Amino acid sequence: MRSPTAADPCGAGDPVPWGPTGATGGWARLSHGGCSLGTLGVNLLRLYAVVDRYRGGCTFVDLGVDHGVSSLALALDAVPRRNTVFGVDLTFSNLGFDLRSHPHYHRIRGDTVTVGRQWDRGCVDLVFIDSLHVEPHVLSELHAWFPHVRTGGTIIVHDTAWPEGSHDLRWHPGADATGVKWPTPDRAVAAFFGLEQQFADAKHHGFHHVDDDIEVAHHPESWGMTVIRRKSSRDLRANVGDWPRVFAQRTQVLCSLMDAARLRWFGIDLGSAAAAS
Ligand SMILES: C[S@@+](CC[C@H](N)C(=O)[O-])C[C@H]1O[C@@H](n2cnc3c(N)ncnc32)[C@H](O)[C@@H]1O
């Protein structure tokens, strides 16, 4: 170890790899130098408020990373609080905020559902879902990840309040060519957690719901975000009757976005009746 100097106050000799004064000068910067809080908008503040409730030694998972705004919220205090954060995405080419060198942040390149089905890294305290914004994919994510969320843990689903009549993936030529308008993620949350009536009554207002199994806060701003705290060990996957149909629909979605070679290259498990059990 070297002696401390003004430039190297710890005397460790190596540059600080990540932090408020990290490699590219701070957390506000994406890898290409711009600054954005992405599509989370005000929900970034709500996400961090949930993260802040977990005081330490926790495991957080970010499904759909892109530039890393949600990952940043999960990783912000991870070092002093000894939290571990996993980001899952098909590609990390856009990742910014110096997250590549964050000592408690781990990138998992793969499909969010496949990674959930193969997960063997223990119970999870918080899962943030923000990848493909269509019902069968979000339902498949909930199917794969719900069993890993500990009682007292939280699942947060983003994009749960779309403007009337709008659907994701219409911008993609392959998906658009199928003519299918896939239902939005709120439909998945409503079906999985038995919240059909709450979403129908809420329209574009928020709601709060508590029962023996879950406590829910739904926020409609900035495309919507629904926060679900798990209160019991009951397996809520039983709320959905026909999982093989859900997986078949997800296959249809993915096949409209990429060809078989690409699906294989990403190692995507398209699921089967066996995966539903
Ligand atoms: C809306 S962006 C995520 C935004 C991010 N949560 C934030 O706060 O900025 C969606 C991301 O999901 C990723 N994605 C889409 N489908 C996926 C899949 N099946 N598995 C893993 N990642 C996927 C895309 O590559 C993209 O980076």
C-alpha cells in the first residue's frame, strides 16, 4: 500500500473504480456522455423509495436494463449496505453510469424468463420488471420470478398504465406485420395478482390494495408503475389457469421479433407445458 496523498487519499494505489467520482465523472452520465432518466420519469423516485426500505444484505434483480437507470437506483447504496444487484438483458451495449465497474453489480446476458427459470442464486428481495411490455411476456416473467421472491420481498412492474388504445411492439415491423395488438403489462399484473377489479375501477388513477397475500400500490404516472409486496408464502401462479397458452403467446411474440437462429443465440427457453408445473 502507498502513502495517502491528496489524489489518492486511501493510499491504495489504484484509481477508485466506481462511485460519485467514478471513471466517467459521476452517475449522471450514460456511456455516450448524455444524461437521461429514461422512461421511468417520476417513478424513478418511487423505485428508489422502495429500495431504500431494504436496509442491507439484500439481493435485487433488474429485468430489462438498457441504459441502466433502474439498475442505478438499485445499485446506488449497494456498497455501504452490502446489497447485491443483478441486471438481466439481452444486450448491455447501452449500459452507462459506470455500472460495468460497480463492485456489487452483476450483468447477466440472457432472456429475463429463461434466467428466472434457471435462477440458483437464492431468494430475492426485489425484482424490477421492465423488458418487453406485453402481457404474455410479463406473465411469463412473473411465473419464472415469483417463486424466488421471499415473503416480505417486492415485485415492481413498470409500464402498467398505457394511454388508452396504445400497445407496445407496433413499432417493430415483424410484430406489426402479425396484426396482433398485444395487451399491455397491467393485464398481466391484474391476472397474476387477482387485481382485475382494482385496475378496472382505477382507470388512470392510482390505487392501494391490501389482502392476506399482497400489499399493492399502483401509480399511473410516467407509463405506470405497480409495486407489489409479498406478504405470504402462497404461490399466486395458481391465479392463472392456462400457463401453456401464455407460453405459446410469448413464443408468438418473440418469433415476431427475431428468427430461430437469434432465439438460439440468446439461449431463449420458449417454455412448455412442463415449465408450467
Ligand atoms: C425499457 S428498456 C429498460 C429500461 C430500464 N429499466 C431503465 O430504467 O432505463 C427494455 C430493455 O429490455 C430488454 N429486453 C427486451 N426483451 C428482453 C428479454 N426477453 N430478455 C431480456 N431483456 C430484454 C431490451 O434489450 C431493453 O434494454
